[in-house]
Amino acid sequence: MSRNDTIIVTGAGGILGRALITALNNHGYDHVIGITRSVVDLTNARNVEKLFLEVRPTTVFHLASRVYGLGGNLDHQLDIFRENTTINLNVVESCRKAMVKKIVAAGTVAAYGYPYINVPLKEEDLLIGQPHDSEYCYSQTKRHLLHHLIASKRWGKIDYAYGALTNIYGPWDKFDVQSSHVVPSLIGKAFLAKQSGNKLHVWGDGSQIRDFLYVNDAAEALITLFEKGSGVYNISSGVGVAISDLVNCIVDSIGLSTGIVWEKDKPVGIKSRIVDNSKLVSLGFCPDHSIADGISETIAWLSANSSNIDFGERR
């Protein structure tokens, strides 16, 4: 890959897209075009194809998707399925027609079949079994994306790297307390609880285990796949964190002293998910941020930008 190659990043306005474009520029890639909905609606096949044929990118980082947290996934299953399937199909087909050399795609560890065959999760097990019901439609669109990439490499000569992303978080996240992912949702709740003097309400009992990755580290992982990887790779920290430890980290960092209410009757999704990242590490990837460092940086960003944040329904 040349530093002069033209690169497209879909989903450029999202948390990962913003971090990736900054990281690409820091690595010397100056011909990066960020695609947001205001540039082109990725559900419109004709307009996507027109843009790709005009730009003629060498590489496409496909990050765009309609995504929620646990609550949002449960409420919008069919909308997620329809919109993400359409977006993925249009982007990959436009890559083929524009003769793109490589696609680096954002997948998800939610696509792993459940119950898990092995923990930590390993890439060779990704498509075995069916995903958990709480993330079923989103996961199936990411599986379909992978199959399309495999077919495009075999019959369309387009190389690909598919990164099965763990839970990412950081600046520019969506801190909606009802429908965001676990980290931004909890940070948003804690921020509002401190403002109001209320206790922090958390779904479950805190025993669930997840793998969390700071967004800047996730961006570096995608660049590693762009430069060195081909095929399927887990993108994760490789470290399991209990939700109770995550909550305590958030509470300490934000300075919340009003207490925590564990809502044990609420859905918690999968009990434990730890993700093996040894295949990615073998390419030279190493996360720079601990969970404490990442949470601290995220809360600092939120505090500086809180007047512009939509926290959703306040409780």
C-alpha cells in the first residue's frame, strides 16, 4: 500500500470513523475521504456506485452500520437487519465496480454462535452456530457481509480484512442512556446521576464479563489489518472485565458518591464474552490503553462536550 493511495472511510462521522481518519493521517495517509450520510446515503445503490466510480479508491474501510446497545437491539431488530444488509450490499458491490484493491470491514464479535464453542473466542469458530437472540439481526448482517467479502475475493479479486470488533468506547460515542452500548450508556447514566444527585441504576448484578477496547486502539488495529492482514481477525483487548469493575471505574473517575442500584430483573444478554486477539497481536498490534485510562479519557471528553450531548431519556 502507498501513502498516496486514495482511501474511503464509510461511517466517518461515528466514533470509530473519526478515530480512524485521525490515525490514518498520523500514519501519513493524506488522501482519505470520509463518507457520512450528508455526503451520500449508503442505502441508495445508484448514488453509492456513482461516488465510488468518481473517487476510484484503492482501499475502503467499511465501518458504517446502524447499531445500538442491548436495549436498542431488542427494540429494532428488523430495522437493523434491513438497513445494514442494504448498506453492506451497496458498499461491497460499488467496491467491485470501482475495482477497489482491498476492503477493511468492521465486523462484530456478536456474530459468534452462542453458546460459545471456545472461550476466549477464536476466529475459526466465528460462523459456527447461531448468534445470541439479543443481537441476532445485527449479527446476521455482519455474517452476510463476511460471506460477501469472501465471495468478492474469490471471484472479484478484491482482498479483504474483516475485523470482528469487541465493545469499543471513547470520545464521540453516543451516550444515550437507553439505547447505547454498555460503556457509553453507563457513563451517561453516571454523569446524569452526579448532576441530579440520584443513584446510578445498572442492569444486572455486575457479574457479566466483557472485553472492552478504547477506540483509538481499535483504529490502530484496523490500520494494522490494512497494512498487514488478510482474512478474519478479532479486534479486542484480550482482557475480560466484570461489569461491576467497569462500573466502579466509571464511578471513581466521574466522582459519583450517591451509590449504585443493581437492577437484577433487567436483561443482561450474554453472561461472559472474552475475545482472543493473538492472531492480531501476531501482526504487531498492542493496545495502548488500560480500561482505567480509556474511561478517564472518555469522561474527560464528555465533561468538556456535555452541552452538545443527547443523553436520551433521563432517569
